[in-house]
Amino acid sequence: LAGGFVWWLFQPLKVSLELTPSVTSLFSGNFIVFEKLLSSSDKASVDIVHELLSGEKIITARREKLLISGSQRISSRFFVPDAVKPGDYVLRVTVFF
């Protein structure tokens, strides 16, 4: 545009994640079962990384790609390997967009 300006106005994308466990006991060779509530202010393609941690060490991880719009409730299962011994663990779920 000669002698003009172009202004791009946009709303930043907001994505939220809420987890609710369906099973609270963890056993090796079984699944952690939980529900994810994903919300987005607009249509978005997201990568979700699930990691089972012992302290800062990642025991196992899984990645999935989803297309979300608005709010979506998704049931999920995360396999706990047979080699996992009794102890304290954290399931960390991170959303990248």
C-alpha cells in the first residue's frame, strides 16, 4: 500500500488443560486412566506430551496430536511398563500449540 499502514489485530490463542484421574492406583503392566478437559479460545492444533516421571527422570513418554475447538472431554489411557517398581511417580501432561 502506497503511503499507508497495515495493522494486524489478533487475539492470542488461549488453551487450557484439566486432568481428572479415573484410577488412582498405579500398577506396572497396567494403564493409568484419566480424563482430559481441553479448552481453546479458537480452533487449534495441539501436541500433547504425556510423561511418567520418577523424580526428574522420564520413565516413559507418549505424544499425541489433536485438533481442538471450544471444549472437549477426552478419555485417555497411559501404559505403565512392566519394569516400573513400587514408588512415587508423577504423570506430567504438557500441551504445546
